[in-house]
Amino acid sequence: MNREWNDGQPIYRQLRDRVVHMILDGVLNEGDPLPSVRNVAAEYRVNPLTVLKAYQQLVHEQLVETRRGLGMFVKSGARDLLLKGEREKFLAEHWPRVHATIRRLGLTTEELLEAATKQRPSKTEKEKR
């Protein structure tokens, strides 16, 4: 996880977002434990209550579950749930601007597919995730 903080957003929210990205990127998989509150707090020099608040947000979103005496773990189906939400967010918030730019530039479907093919990670890059 990145150690720099954005002043425009609460730290607990940034921690939550970092865990979400780790799940989406395959760094944390279903059933994997989250780093302990104490370890994250020490490593990032933040209050343990801030880390706990971020983790509780993930529990509330049903992405993480608490196992008494063991810690917090990524729930089954968390990645799929996140992907669905992120796709909806992209289509609602980002796609209209992207689509407008595509139209303004007169890009064709073929040009977009060619660009997407060039940007697609190779199989070995996917396996690293």
C-alpha cells in the first residue's frame, strides 16, 4: 500500500480504498486475512482506530468478515461485488466524458479495439496479479 495521503479525503477512507484496490488487483483474494490493525497502524503511522474504522467500513459493505479471535478476512464474492459496483460507477461517472471525447475525436470502433488490444496485459502479466 502507498504511504502518501490525500488531504482532501479522510485517511480511513483512503485505507478502505487501498484494500479495495488490493482485492480488485488480486493481491488479496477471497478468504485471505487482512493485515492486522496494529501492523497497518504502525507501518503507516496512523491511529489504530483509523485503521479499524476503515476495516469496519469494509465489513459494513460486506466485503470483509470478522472471525472472532482470528482477525478480518476477505469474504467470498467480494471481488465480484466490487467489480459490479466499480463497473456501474465507471459507466455512470466516467463513461459519459469518455464517450464524448471519442465522438469529438471521431474515433472509430476499429481504432478503439486496436488501442484496447495494444493495452491489454499479456497472459504472464495477468498471472502476476
